[in-house]
Amino acid sequence: MGGCGIISGMAEIKAIFHKCEPPETGYWAEVPSLPGCVSEGATLEECKAMIRDAAEGWLESAWELVG
């Protein structure tokens, strides 16, 4: 479907959004630079919010591991 930047603090991270294949509905997204960072939502707006939250959680966990 396409990608866009999501903001987490001062960093912009690219997320790629996909429309679900029938019979599924909604959208799912992935952040290629954050392995395993995926999310979904019933609408594109919900999916954007969910992937932003998932990316922030991924980054917070990574900081805790190296911190």
C-alpha cells in the first residue's frame, strides 16, 4: 500500500502499511528497521496509531537492554 514516517521523539522511522487481503479487513503495518515490529488496525488511522505505539515500545525495550 505504501509507507510513511512515524515520529518517536526526535527520530523519524519508516513504516510500511498494507491493506489486509480478503476475507480479512483492515490494515497492518511493519517497521523494516525494527525487526518484529508489526501491528494492525481496523482503519488506517488506527493502524498508524498502533504501529507508532509498537515502535515506541520496541525502542524503549532496546534502550533498556543497552542502557
